[in-house]
Amino acid sequence: MVTPGGVRLHYLTEGSGKPVVMLHGFPETHRSWDLQRPALIAAGFRCVCVDLRGYGRSDRPATGYDLETLAADIASLIRHLDAGPVCVVGHDWGGAVTWELASNHPECVERAAILDCPHPALMSRALRHNPRQLRRSWYMFFFQLPLLPERWLTRRRGQNLMRMFRDAPPLPALSPLVEAERDALLEPGAIKSALAFYRTAFRENAPELLRGGSGKSYPQLACPVALVWGALDSCLGTELIHGTSRYAPRLRVHVLEDAGHFVHQEQPEAVNALLRAFLAADLLTLVDDAGVMEP
């Protein structure tokens, strides 16, 4: 446990060597990375898999689910590790936190690998101008309703929760992982905290979106960024990749053709190989590859 700003964060740390902080998305926990940990540990990394604020064994405060606070949580954790700038890997909401962390706390991030999550500025633009993405994002609007999403997601022991974000039924090897994460979200107060991510984002950004403004101004990132995406992602389309190099000039993009939103669980061997190569590469070799799409 670590306690930034009075909120306890739980994390699992395993292995030795260079730390890799790993941030999960919705609707998961630190278990999201079960299929990556062994491969990264064998490659000589120390995995630090975090339960984000509101999830798993971390505290569930009533507030603090905005990206700025979530990123500050992880910056405090990284300082607690006392290992200098670290590698950060984030999926879905964990990816959004990684973008914010690298923007607001660049001294904490040596390099970032982001899975199936657009840069926040590009997501904001898509919600204003991309009807296809608006349709894909229907659940974000549904989650703004009071009480009904909690009841719908948790009914019948979380049946809707387990299948909602999967582009296909989980592989048999994934069933124990998915069931464990479902059980964590069925604990008292857990699903409300998870939905607070969406509700806070909507509350903060809706006025700006309605006005047609550009929202927050983001700096260009100095650190190398690898963006990994499932071509079959039904939540976030691959068109959200375009324009990323404006914010991350040292960018490498990898699109995996036979994977959906949970690319790291649907194609673990391919994703593990990409992560090992990116995390182990000498920083000087990670030259600009903006716009490169690799299968």
C-alpha cells in the first residue's frame, strides 16, 4: 500500500530490475496484467501492477476521479518507489491516466506504452465531430444515469459486467481472471467508484464539448510512446490514433488485426513481444516513427 493525498493505493509488485508501472482500465483491477507479468519478469523487469483509486483493494473515496488527481496518485506512487523516471503501461482508463501523467509529471515517465486509449484531446475531438465514435461511446452516456447502471451491471452476479466490454467471449484461460475481476467489482461500493471515472469526466468536459471548445491544452511529450491497438475494438475505433504524433512526436503505433478492446488479453504473446522490445530498447534507438502502423 501507498497513501498519496490520504488515499491508500494497493499495488502488486513482483520481479526485480527496472520498474514497469502498469495501470488497468474499466472494468478491471491489477489482475488485468496477469498474462503480461510472467513475460516481463522473465525479461528482467519489476512489475508494479496498481489498483487505481476506487478499484480492488485501493480506497474508494467520494471524490478525486478526475484525470489530474488520478495522475497525481500515480506520480506519488512512482516517487514512493524511489527509482527515478519509470516505464508506464496503461490500458483503457489506465491509458488515459498514463497520457495525463506523462503530460503533467514528465519527470516520472521515462517511456509510456498505451493500449487502446486515445490521447484525451483526440477523444474530446472525436466526441464533438465523429458520429461513429459517438455511437461506440453509448455506454459513457448510459453511465451518467443515477443508480440504473449500477443495478444493470451487477444483476445476475455481474453477467452484464462480464460481457459488456468483450468483443468475443473470453478465452477459457481468461475465465478465472475475468471472474476474479467481476467479484472485485461486486464488492460494496466498487461499481459506483468505477463509474465515477465516467461521471467525473462527463461533468468536467460536457460544458466544453457543448460549446465546441478545444478543452485543455496539452504539451508535446518528450518521452517515447508506443500505442498498441486492437483493430476490432468496438469501443474505440482505430481512427482515434490519427493525430497522436502531434502530442507524442516519438511515437510508434502497432495495430493487431485479430484483437478487440482487451488487446493484451486477446493477443498476449504479440503484446508481450511488443512490450519487451519497447521497454528494453535503448532510448536513443526509439527515434520518431510517427504514423507507422504495424500488424
